[in-house]
Amino acid sequence: MNNAYNKDLIKVAKHCAQGLGLKPFLREGVYVMTGGPTYETIAEIRFLVNYGDAIGMSTAHEVTVAHHCGLRVFGLSLITNQCISDYESKSAANHEEVLEAAKGRAKDLEIFIETLVENFNKYDLFLQKSAKKSVK
């Protein structure tokens, strides 16, 4: 499956992030999905970092279905914890850390998504090209 993520939506998202001063927090990369619902083991992390930039338990299935349905897709992930890849580390991913990180960025994310929706509407990016012809 190629070109699952719509380039126009990505371009608008980057523009919105720039306007909101969020550009320093924005990253592009390859998302690796795991089955979850547990945090990755050190062995899994050491393996997966060779294939992607971020690891998570969602998104990929939804993107696949949306793309196959002909929808325009934009992916956005809030990275809430850093993977531990050192067996000697005393640190471990935990749910409280994830919730705290998400809470710390909640307002920025809310404003960013509101701005995205406004701009996607402004540029008529929610509609599929084939659907535009039939909309009256």
C-alpha cells in the first residue's frame, strides 16, 4: 500500500504547526505498530528501532482501512514516552508517565487539531475528489 497519507493534508498540518509555534515539536518518520496492549519489551524495542522512528499500538489498521475506502488520511501521534532499550536501565515505561506527558501537551494538541480542522475545511480537503463531483 503506497501513498496512504495525503500530501495535501500533511502540507496543511505543517503550515498550521508553524503558525502555532509547534514546529520544533513536529517530527516526520516511520510509525511501527505493535499488537499491544502492553509496552514493548527491551528486545522488541531493539528490533523495532531498525524499522521505524516511533512505536505504538494503534493507527496502522485504521489508516489501512481508511485508505482502502478511498478516504484522505493524515496521521498524528503524540509521543508520550521514550522506549527503554538498555537492559541495565532502572527505568521502565509506565502508564502514569504516559498520562502525565499527554496531559502536558493536551492544550497544544487541542489547539492544533482545531486549527487543522478549520484549515482542512478551508481548503476543502475533507472531501474525496470523486465525492466532490456529487456534492451539491
